Amino acid sequence: MTNISLRKNFNEPLTSVVSLFRRRVQNSFKARSYDATVRELSRMPESMLKNIGMDHSNVSSKTYELIYGKH
């Protein structure tokens, strides 16, 4: 006699909710980090930005690449 399990995996919905929550938290931290970094870099003088290979015109794009990866 073969037993067939008809019981659903009850952890699956919980796993999905936890995964969604984790992504939302990570995205929130990335957004806050992006905003803070752009704000700090924008306050720096042009000479300091040049020392790290940046200028005021590319602060946002370089920070985006750093935080989110290349798009």
C-alpha cells in the first residue's frame, strides 16, 4: 500500500512573507544609505571629490552604482 501525502507545505506562505519583508527592509536600508551618501558627497569641495575620482556632476550616478550595482 502506498501513502500519498495530500498535506500542503504550511511553511510556504510564511517563507514568502518573510522573504518579502526582508527585501523591503534591504531596499529601505539601501535607499537611506544612498540618500546619506549623496548628501555627504555633495557637501564636499570639488578638490576632494577629484581625489576620489568624482565630481559634483556624477555624485548621484556613482553613488547609485555603489549602492545598487550597475544598471
